Amino acid sequence: MRVALFGGTFDPPHRGHLAVARAAAEAFALDMVFFAPAGRQPLKPGMTVTSFDDRLAMVTAACEESMQQSTSRTQFVASSIDAPDPSGEPNYTVTTLDTLRRQIPEATLYNLVGADSFLALRKWREPERLLALAEWIVVSRPGYSLADLSSLNLTARERSRVHLLETVHYDVSSTYLRERLATGDSARDLLPDAVARYIREHHLYREG
Ligand code: ATP
């Protein structure tokens, strides 16, 4: 079984996230992609504006809609594996991958990330162990170049576990969407329909 962890803030989940997951699912014949919103993102302290429950509900809606619209055999599953820790600790990917490895020891594990996240690898907790725990799928993102990874100082063995997928060119971010949504724009061009509906019904991201 080939399983990818796709962590993020997902505030909100957008069509770029789905494009990343679809491209990875196809290129790596994945059986399952776990979309896991982070309760507390260690690299974005204080930046999340929306509750974990709302973000998990939006991710669930996005996964369901995407699966309905696709003939792919890959399951997109919203996961609460990175729910907020009652101790207040941030959610670290190294812990999540450890847990997944224990839960599904027979799986080939992938960590799925966009180029911007991968280029910040040295800021992640325990980068060496992260690269040992899973294969990595790194997807292109407009504005971030994967041409030169020398700043990451990867060993040859680590580099062999990193798979670049440079076919996605979807210029969207949750930050941009939050700004548009705050003005009352529904941003339906960049949001899955079910996510746009959830945002409208729960009055999320509106200023004032
Ligand atoms: P924000 O603008 O709030 O920082 P974001 O749009 O980067 O959010 P996240 O939820 O933080 O979204 O991203 C989760 C993962 O998806 C990260 O690995 C990120 O690199 C990747 N990702 C998000 N949007 C894209 C995109 N348009 N193209 C490629 N990768 C993306």
C-alpha cells in the first residue's frame, strides 16, 4: 500500500491543494492521501485564523467532492491525526509520520509537500529523521524554484528519497484567498464548490 501524508494549515483548502494531491496520486500510484490539517503549525505560530474543527470540515468536504468528480482509484481522506494537542504543543510532522508508520507498518509512506515547504526543510523538527521515515514527494509551486537544492545540504542517500514533481503550476495560496474572502468575494474560481458553500454557511473569513 502506498500512502501519502499531506499536512498543512488548510485555512482554507483550495484548488491548488487538490491539484497537488491529484498530481502526486497519479505520478506515484498512491492508494491513499491523508489530508491532515495541523492543530498548531510550528512554523506559522499565531497565524491560523480558523478553528481546527472548521478546517477539518472544509478538508473533508474538499476530499469528498474531489473523489466524486474523479475516476481515480486513490482515496482522499481527511485525517484528524494532527488535531490540537491538549498540552498546547505544536504538531510536528516527525511525530505524525512516526504514528503513521506504527499504524500501517506495511505501507510505503510518502510525505507530500509543496516546493515552499520543502525549501524550509532545515526549519522543520528533525529533518534527518523526517527523510528517513518517509519518501518525499515535492511538488512545484509558482514563485519557488526546485532547481538548486544545495542549501538543504542533503546527503546522496537523503536526496535519493526526494522525488520532484514539477508538473503543477497552480498560483494560489490560502493567504490570497483569505484576503479576497475578507472583502466579501466568494473566490469560487479557486475554491472547491463544497468549501465555498461551507465558508458561506458558516460566515468564515468575513471582516467585522
Ligand atoms: P498560507 O497561504 O496560509 O501559508 P498555503 O496556501 O501555503 O497557505 P498550506 O495549507 O499551508 O497552504 O499548504 C499545505 C501544503 O500544500 C504545503 O506543503 C504547501 O507547500 C502546499 N501547497 C499549497 N498551495 C500550493 C500550490 N498552489 N502549489 C503547490 N503546493 C502548494
